[in-house]
Amino acid sequence: MREDRARAERALEESLETAFAQRSSRRSFVGRSAGAMLLAGGLGSFLSACGITGTATKNVEALRAEAERVNHPKVPIGNWVFANWPLYMDKSVLKDFDREFGGKVKYVEEINDNNEFFGKVRQQLTQGRNIGRDIVVLTDPMAAKWVRSGFVSPYDKKNVPNAKNLVPNLQSIGYDPERQFTLPFQSGAVSLGYDIRATGGEIKSIKELFNPKYKGKTTMLTEPYDSASTVLIMQGKDPAKATLDDMLGAIEYIAEQNEKGQFRRFTGNDFTTDLTKGNVAIVLAYSGDMVQLQADNPNLRFAYAEEGCITFTDNLMLPAKVAHPYAAETMMNFLYEPEIAAKLCAYINYISPVDGIRPILEKSDPEIAENELIFPPDDVRKRLKLYPSLSTSEEQTMYEAMAKVTGG
Amino acid sequence: MSLSLRRKMIPWWFAAPGLVWLIVFFAVPIFNQISVSLMSGDPEVGFELTWSFSTYADAVRDYHTQFLRSIGYAGLATIIDLIIAFPLAYFIAYKAGRFKGLLLLLVILPFFVSQVMRTASWQLILNDQGWAVARMQDLGIVSDGGQFLATGKAVVFGIAYNFLPFMVLPLYATLDRIDRRLIEAASDLYCSRFTAFRKVTLPLAVPGIFAGSLLVFIPACGDYINSSILGSSNTTMIGNVIQSKFLNVLDYPSAAALSFILMGVILLGIALYGRVLGTKNLTELAG
């Protein structure tokens, strides 16, 4: 045995020696590899010499004209892709859909952040390629950016008759006045979350976030669309009409407060941990997240600030060059059936844009139907404000200013 | 093709998979990003190569604080990991007997859970009202009524925790491979146990220390998860800046330039460190 092995090893050695007979020394080998790498580098710079395509405003009028003529014939559903945020769907709704309409929806919870997701698909979009998703769910400012950059496909309203159930106040929005490219999926509000044991009483005003009494015991949202707009509301300005300068002014205010140590930290959805663990007293919060927290701890409260608050909408959208528009439209239509919308609402606890679900929930889930975070009362609805509309380069300036404050 | 040519080609065939890998996943992206770092423009009109080297100067001017902080945090975490990992690896290699495998498994077990989840769990454990912070207050690590989370200490702790196995494993591999007879020989020659450790074990463990330090320090420098979960706006590391430049601000040239500066600084640091510990150590470990 051992002899055999030794012989085999020797044979291998010999063959290798022959192979390396004209042995390239390590140095020359490395040298040649470096040459190959340089060549590849040349290729790399050649590739990028073309530069990075911008997201300048495309001809929105042409897109709107396309929307007028759009006609997506009825075809078998097949396999298609729905990209959404985590924990934002009752999966049984998807199963029901597959059962009722056939085909198979590949449901991916891949959107954790609008900007991050955009970064992932930006290149394909700017090059006018299909991104392999048939529905994406994006929040207003990002949805606006996709519409003005022509990254969307219009949907065929004939295939979405249930869109008539869209609540009146969302039927038109600045970036998509006739809802040709976007259909609201869920809405929520950005306002005050607090622990009533820590504050010792009800909190009503945004000013409390900046009250020195709570120094180091508050958190602020990293997203300037949310935080700076909230500051503007506190200052009595309407964020929907805000200019870049207004936003920069609000960010400046946040910076001053941060330097004084008012905020423990800047957060995304993770404000929940600091609040539930009692590290902070008041946070700038998303209403949808607060519903769940309250269920676990009744001391945690959410207040629609008396000055008003930002409402955001996440939108169902078909990306440009969408491969399965009919499947996507059928799903949009399905989600706008009041029974389905009610089921979804009871599961994810955000504000549903579908009219007529409250009576259904009153029967099936009275607690949800009574919840003001899911069904804001009329006086609150009047105080809900929309995001400012900024151009892409204004957005960049805003994010740059905010990043300086949050340390990034 | 002649036989000799074919023979000449053989080593290239052996190297081909690795070379292709290097070219596709290293060389192309690197050169691509170098050219991105020299572009200028804005996200609306796009970016074009203008050989704008000033981006580098601006990046250093604007973010030297975050650079220094990253190096400081990563360095501290590396030292902490070394202090914790050395005795642990020593114990596993020399004293654990048949539990060796089990202990090594325990060291890497946390890696089966995603880093974000593990770090977020620390956020829960280390809350201001929690038991852990109360004990740290008793020990004087945290001032009375003070907090641990949202401070630099928490970030360093998080990094040290997350990268500990990268220190333990190479140290264990080196220590385990040391020929025990050398230590016996040392004591035969009247070395005390401590002297034997100092003069035999420790020098032979240097390759492990070197490799472990690199494996911890390099990724720690670019880490952004610990700072964003356990830190505050005063603990931002360069990784957070790059992430925000790339995803939010859409300033790709600055993001790329910052990455290259980080790479340069790390390479320089490693070269110096290698000088101190002897550059052959890494290859010795690999052999």
C-alpha cells in the first residue's frame, strides 16, 4: 500500500516537474498575472468610461400618453415576482391569489429601505432594462422619483376595476395626479411615540421632542423626509409646499438640537427597541410600528401631533419594461377587494387605502376597527400632511446635509 | 499545438480558475471603482470621468474624524479580542482534551445567526435599565445613571464580540501545531514554565497573532453594523459614511474615494505591522 502511494506521489511530482519544465519563476508568473489584471483593469475603466447614467427627468408627458393607450391583454398568470417590505403581507392572501388565479407568485421581502433598494436596481433602470420584478412597493418620495425618471410602466386600469375603492383623499397625488403609475398599498403617519410612565402624562405637541426636559431621552428619524418635514410642521409650515431651503433650515434645527445632546440617536424603524426598553421617553415614530408595540405594552402611546403630521404612502408600482403586467394588475385588483384588504389590514395594522373595509372589520375584528392608528378619526385626517416634492439633485443636497448631522 | 507549448500551458490551466475569479471579482470592480472615484457629476445628469483627484482631498478633509475613529475602534477591538482569545485558544489547544471539537464548535456557533440579529440582541441585553448595565455601573465601567448603548464603548464591544472567532481560530491553529517537545526541551533545560511560554510558545504563536489581528482589524475598520445599531451620531465609522454616500446621498465618487483611502490606510498599517512581527509569518501559517 505504502509503496503504491509513494510511487503515485513520485509520478505526480515528475509530471508536475515536466509541466513546469520551462518553469516560469514566481516573479514572472506574478508579473504576467499583473499584466492580465491590468488588462482587466483596462476593461474595467473602459466599462466605466461611459460614466454613470443619471436619473434626469424623462419625458413624463410621453409616459402619460403611453398610460392613456396602455392595453395589457389577459394572459395566463404564470410565474411572476412581487417585491415588498418585510412583514408587510398576510401570506395567506398570496396563497388565495395563486389558488384563485393560477400561476405562482414569487414573493420577495427584499425592500428594507427605499434608497437601498433603488441602489440595487438603479443600473438596470437607467439602462432601460427589465429588473426582474413585476410589482415593487415604494414610499412616496421614491415613487415620485421613479415616475419622473421614467422607471415605471403604466398599469392598465381596465384590469384593475377595484381601484374605484381607493379612498378619495389618495385618488390624486402631485407626482401622479391620475394614479396612472402608482396605486397606494398602505399608508401610515409619522408622529410621536412615547412611554407614558416616562413622560408622566399625555404628549400632544412635536415641541416635546425638543423639550430640554427629555434631553438624551428622545430619538429622531434618520430619514430627512420624515424628520425635517416634522420640524417644518412644528414651525407651522406645510411640508408639501416646502422648498429645499425650508428643508435645510429644518435640518439645521435638528443639528443644533443634536449638538445639545437632545437625541440619544438617529433611527429607522429600530426606534422601537429604545422605546420598549425604556432607554428613551419620546420618539419620532411610524404609526404602523406602534400598533404592535401597544398590543404588548399599553403604556406605549402614539399621538397624532396637534400641529399635524406627515402621512406616507407605500405604493404598488410596475417597473419599466415589466414582464408580467397582467399578473401584477390582477394582484393589484385583488388587493383592492374590500374583503382581502380587510384581512390584510387586520394582519399588518397599517392604514388601508381601500374604502369600505371598516364595516367588515367591525364584524370580524372590532378591536382593529376601533383602533385610531389604523382608522384615524376625521379631525386627525384633516391634519395629515404630505411630503415635499424635491428634484433628484435637491434630494441629494438634503441627504448630504442630513448625513452631516447623523454622522454619516 | 506542440507538446512543449501544451506543457507550458499547464500551469496556466491550474491557475485559471483563481485568475478568472480575481479578474472578475477583484480586478474589474477595483478598476471600475477607481474610475468612479475620479468622476464628477450629480445623480441627475450622471457622472463622467474627469480625473477629479480633489475628491480624495475633500474626503480626507471632511471625514478624517471618522477615519481615525474607525482605526481606533478597530484597533481597540483587536486588542480586546487578542486578550480574550489567547487564553481561550491556549486552553482549547492544550487543556481541553476530548472537548476540543465541542469548544471550537461553541466558538463558531454564533456565526450561524446573522450578524445583524446578534448585534440587535445586544441592543436588548444592554438596555439602560437592564441587569448588564447595572452590573457595569457597579464595576464603574459605566457612570451611575449612565448608559452603555449609544456610546463608543458599546461599538467597540460590539465589534470585539462579532469578530472574536476570527481571532480564536487562527490562534488555536497555531498553538495546536506547536511541537510539544520544544516546550519539554525548554523545561529540561531548566526553563520555568513562564519562561518556556515566553521564549518558546509565544514566539511560535506569532503567526497566529498576526493572522488573527488582520482578520479582526481589517473587516472591523470597514464595519458599519455595530455603529449603526449600538452607536449614535457621535460614533459613526467610515463604513457608515460610505454606506450613506452610496445609498442616500448618491455621491458615488466620494464613496469610492473613501473606500480606496480606507484600503490604502489598511494596507499601510498591515505593512508596518508585518515589519514589526516579521512578514513571513502569514505564509508560514498557511504552510
